[in-house]
Amino acid sequence: MTTPAEKAIAAGLDPNRIPKHIAIIMDGNGRWAKERGLSRLAGHIQGYSTVRTVVEAAVDFGVQALTLYTFSSENWNRPKEEVEGIMRLIAEAARKELDDLMKQGVRLIVSGRLSELPEDVQDSLACDMERTRQNSVMTLNLAVNYGGRREIVDAVQNIAALVAKGELAPEDIDDKVIAENLYTPQLPDPDMLIRTAGELRVSNFLLWQIAYTEIWVTQDLWPDFTRDDFIRAISDYQKRIRKFGKTADQV
Ligand code: FPP
């Protein structure tokens, strides 16, 4: 059996500098479909196929966590047909992928306001989360009905409630307390953020967590994104010097 380190080396990557956590803004499904005269939903269906490719590649190279921006809190404003199609796709994918998640040792978690999702989507995601709870090869975090500002609002409300109950003093609120009250306290901050389809913005994604994240943008549309593109992104990440506010000589 080939280990993740061997697979990374075979792909030309340094196995000791694989990003622990990669976050992805999967953009361009609509444009991909439009270029082909297809419905926007056809673009999302093709995008789902890219999700499978990238999850497999991430597992292969030993990435520990992968966060995918699947549906934002603002995406509800899209045409009803598209929203319903994406919800159906998420529910179906959750049902279809469970076996593969188990085989790959992937734990599924979901971040966002889940109680606002259609019940069948909640149920199928909850089922996968429960069944994959003990898997430890990689964590796949789907951001669904997710908004970065909302996440911070929700964290502030939790913290304020602790203060009101006398369980926390205001002066004890620090970075750690805020991070612990975000949706995914169990995940480290992303080392790298990949965005497809060329836009140079963060679109309300992981606003707190990406403070020192390395950003990599490609013009490729998400449905066209390949395993080689993923390798290219990691390879570029491995050439960067992460300074965290220090000088290049200090790090
Ligand atoms: C952005 O492209 C993509 C989305 C809002 C949906 C992402 C969903 C998937 C990739 C499919 C389902 C995924 C899983 C995990 C089951 P866009 O529609 O904004 O593209 P555009 O900017 O070209 O219009």
C-alpha cells in the first residue's frame, strides 16, 4: 500500500509541508454551464464530480481537513429552481457517498445554520456525520448555509450568554475563546484557501479563520478543476514563506 507521503513525493510534493487544512471556494459552476448552453444545475452536478476528485486527492496526500464552501447564507437569493436543485444534490450526495467516506476514513462535519435547511438535507447530513464520527484519516467540512459574519455573530451570542450567566468574565474573552465558539473549534485555521474562477474576494468565507491563510486563485472554473490543479496549488503553497507578521529572517 502506498502511503500519503509516497503519493505526495510521486506527485512532486514535499510530504513534510502538506497543508494541514485546505479551504476551497468552489466558484464557476454557473459559468461552466452557461458556456455549454446548459442549466446552472448541470454546472453544480459537474462541480460535485470535482468534489469527489479533490476529496480523493486530499486524502491521498495526507491533508487532514478540507473545508468546501458548498452553499452560502446569501445563496438563498438565487432562483428557486437552482436552490432546490443544490439542496437535492447535497442530500443525494450525502446518501450516495457514505460508503466511500467510510472506505476512505473520512469524517464528515457540516458548518452553518443547519436548522434552516430542508429536513431531508438535515437528515442525510446528520446520518453521515453520525456514521463517520470515528473516522480519522481526514475531516471533510461542508460549509452549508454558511456565512462568515453570521458565524461570528453566533459566536458572540454564545459568549455573551456565558457572560450573562456569570460563567465568563468579559476580560477573559480572547482569541482562543472566540475560536472555541466558532462552528468548527476542532479544526485548525486553514493553511491555504483555494478559489476557482478568478474572482479576487473572500465572499464572507471563514472571515476569522483566514487571518494568516495563504490564498491561491485560479482562472479555472470549478467543474474544470483537476487533480493536477490541486497539486499545482499545493506546490505553490510549498514555495511560500509564511511570516505571521515576523520578518523573513526571523522565520
Ligand atoms: C458556485 O458557483 C458554486 C455553488 C454556489 C455551489 C457549490 C455546489 C457544488 C459544487 C455541488 C454540490 C457539492 C457537494 C459537496 C454535494 P456559481 O454558481 O456561483 O458559479 P458562477 O459564479 O459561474 O455563476
